[in-house]
Amino acid sequence: MVSTDWTLGLIIVVVSLLWRYLIMIDFIKSLTNRKQLIIDGNICDIKKSQKVITFFEWEKAPCGQLFKVKKTLYRTVNGNWFWIGGNNEGRIVTEEYVKERLEECNAVTAYVKYFGELEEA
């Protein structure tokens, strides 16, 4: 009788943990599947914008620890630039920032597409 109670208790714990995990996955998907974000008072519509490149950038936590953040760079239909990363955090960025990131990532095709041909060395 004791082994049956123990087994039933274990099954209940496992099912409870699995249920919480599935709820968390659904919540995370709902955050990352948003199509519009308000960034600096502007609506940035991912569906209407062109995805340019996905890259990683080092950031510093308040405690001083460095960590990598995955960011995706977009260009709006109005020609503005923004990135979205991490917990749906986003920023509107300048052309200079975009050029620096494209150079760092060695994204020649994207650089030429948005900023024109580069000179040969």
C-alpha cells in the first residue's frame, strides 16, 4: 500500500511540474510572438518591417555581470531602424549603429542592400 501512495504522489508532482512548464512555454511564446511594440513613443510593427539581421551583443547586468543578448534588427517602411531582443525589449537606433553592427557581423549583402556598394581594399 505504501508503494502505491508514493507512486501516486510522484505522478501528481510530475504532472504538476509539467503543467507549470507548459504554461510558462505558452507565456513566453505569447511574449515573443508580438507583432507590434511601442518603442520610444513609436509603434514598431514587426510584420510590416523588414528583418535585416539577427546578432548577439554583450550587455552588462546591474550587478556587473556580462551576458549575451540576442537581438534582431529591423527596418521600418519609413526607413527607420529598431532592434528587438531578450524580453521583447527594443530600441530605435541610428544608421551609424546599424552600419557598425553590420560591419561587426560581416553582413556584406545586407550592408550593400541598405547603404550601397563599398570600396575594395
